Amino acid sequence: MRASSAKWPGIAGGLGLRIVGKILCVTALLGLSASVANAVPSYARQTGSDCVSCHVGGYGPQLTPYGMNFKLGGYTDTDGKDMKIPLSAMLVANWTRTSKDVAEADKLEYFGTNNNAAVQEVSLFLAGRMTDNIGTFIQSTYSGVEKKWALDQVDMRFARSLKLGDKDATLGLSLNNNPTLTDPFNTLAQWRFPYVSSDFNAGFGPTPLMENLGGSVAGANAYMLFDKNFYAELGLYDTLSTTGLNMINAGDAGKFKGVGTYWRLAYVKDMKRDNFNIGLVGFNAKVQPDRSDLGTANDYRDLGIDAAYQFLGNREHIFTVNASYMKEWQTLNYTYSNLAEADNLKNSLNQFRLAGSYHYNQTWGATAGIFDTRGSTDSLLYGSSLNGRPNTSGYILQGDWTPWGKEDSWGAPFANVRLGVQYTGYNRFMGGSSYIDGDGNERRATDNNTVMLFLWTSI
């Protein structure tokens, strides 16, 4: 995984992102001090709507058109009643079994080589309407695996609806810490399937830079939804300082040389019974991996296409399909020239993701997904690969039960829970059917096949 950091050109730009970074750090400290006793499912309470209005299957991040518009509207929609406290809490617990024990060098600290149970996440949220035009989605999380708190996600928005000519438009500005966090669809990294996964899973191989920046950057994004169909977004990113990263326990993504740029275009069509969207996305940044050796930088250019379809019908039988393809071009000036840790100056990485789901009565769900990552041959860069390639592919199967979340559910809107089982199977891992594990032994890709039982709940 690679990291990166950006510095705005000019005094005004650099000062702007430094201010954003300080805001995110202060927000983290506020999130850590939030009271669990006062936490509630804040968006449902704020809008007076049940969970299934916004979320496919009654729970989780997969949004309906109503949920997408709520997000684009800055999390500010309300039922008009006062005394709404924008606090919530979440817990994810799981048990994970891998087909073969992992290598001693690869196991996670505090845990064994197999059959691990953990309270994986405990999160506090400051999420809801602050003013008529300002709303927040801020999450701070304690990891029961890493045994530490961190600022997880920050999305603070200003949004306003207006007329452009005779067309409706929503204009917004987001201050955030993750390039794909702001996206309203379920095709990009932050919000795509699997919506919950195990920290004990082997993962999905190398990923594009855009997917490795969460928590380590500060961004300012402007967006617009025009005529209910056309979506556009532009974001500029800088990395936090070392002090800022330490304050919020975030990983160091390195340092951008110049500015990191994110852009998004999409067409969305809501036909009430069903809807679809298709889009393009891109991210560019020059990365200085070592903050003590600035100058030469690796250059990454990410470009992707994505599409999604939802059949909602009368909400008894719901079908969804989400797909994305991402290509990354890498010019590894620093890694190749300064470190001699790459065979090639120029490499590429290609990632394909596809997931389809069915939900019955917003209660019973089944989802199947495939993942496929391929890239250039580089034996130094991918040292654990037997053929020098990063190729990793497989499938994910999940069944889940979401008993509440409907208007007439027990405890609505305070009780939210999803119970499920998830299986991840590997065809290839780091190049082929076998690779070299952390102990230096040959390990089969199928040895990483994983079953996870999970409990995901919020209040």
C-alpha cells in the first residue's frame, strides 16, 4: 500500500488546507469525547423516516435515491421538530476462521494464527443537522484489533438548493479526510461491498492510491447535482502534518508534492421503481514517501468508470448491481531511483469490482461479489509474489438478517442490528495460485479462504 501527501502551491492554497487539517484534528478530539449515553441513530430521528427509506436492506451504507439526496443536501433534511441530538454509536463484532493458519510473521498483534474473535470496531458519531445548510458525518473509532482510537471519517458539509435557469440544482462544499467518502453512490472504495469485513482477512491485494488515503489527508470538495440527473465534484487534498497524524492516530501516507486532485462526474436517473447511475472518477498526486527525504516523488494517476442499478419495486423484493473498473498509472521516480525497490520506472495497476444483492422484505439479504486486481510484473515491488505480479482475485458471498429498521419494527428507530455470515474465496493471491508468506514459506491462495460471522449494530 502506498501513501501520499499534498501541499498547495502558493501561500493562500497552503494556508487553506492547513486550516482544513486543523479543523479535522479538532473534530477528532470532539468525537473522542462524545458521550455514549447520549448516542442515538441521529439521521432517522432527525428526518422522522425509518431506516429503509435511506438504506437498501434496512441497514448499512447502501443508499436509496432518498438517501443519496439526503447526503447531497448536507445531512440537513428534517421533520421540523426540535431537540434533535446528532449523536450515534456503532459496534461491529466478529469471529473469523481461515482455511489454514496464517504465518507467525503475518498474524495480528494480540491475536492468534486462526479462529479469532474480536470487537472489531466501537464508533461514536457526530452526525446530523447543525444549521439549515450545514450538516456532519463524523466518526471516531476504537479498534479492538489494534487497541487504539483513531479519527475514522470526517465529512462536514454546506449545501444549498436553488434554481439555475428553470432547473433545480443542489450546490455543496465538503471538508473531509477521504477522497471517496463524499461520493453518494456505492461503487467507489469507501462505500462499496463488502460493507463490513474482517481485519483478519488477507485482503484484496494492492489497491490504487486513491483508496489508501483515508484519514491521512484533508480535502475541500465542491459539488453540484443539476436537474436531478447530472452530478459533478472537484476536490483538492493535502496531507496532515506529522503532529496532526499523531493527534488522530492516522497512518502516514507520505507527502504530496504539489496538490492532490480528485474529480467525479456521473449521470443518475431515478424512475421511482428503479434507478441507475454511471460515472467517471479520477485522482492525481505526486507522492514523497519519506518525509525526511523530500524532493523526488512518485507520480500516480487513477482513472475509473463505474455503474450501478437498483430495482426497488414496492420494497418487498430489491435487487442491486454495483460495478467499477479502475486503472492506475505509476511513475515510481522515488521508489525506482532513490530506493532501488522497483524493477520498473513505470508500472500500472488494474482493479475490477462487481457485486449484486437481493433483499427480501428489507430483512433477509444475499450478496455476491468478485474482485480482480492485475498489474505490471515487478519482482522488487511485489517481493512476496512468485512471478513478480500483484494479481489477486476471488469472490465474496454474504447472507444477512436485519430484523429491525422498518417503521413498525421493535425499538424503531433506536434498534438497528445486522447478523450475517461472509465467505471470501481466493483464486489468486499476489501473482498466482501460490505466493511467499511472511515466514518465507510457500502458501496457496486458497489457504486464505475465510469465513466470518458478524454482529453489526448501532443505537
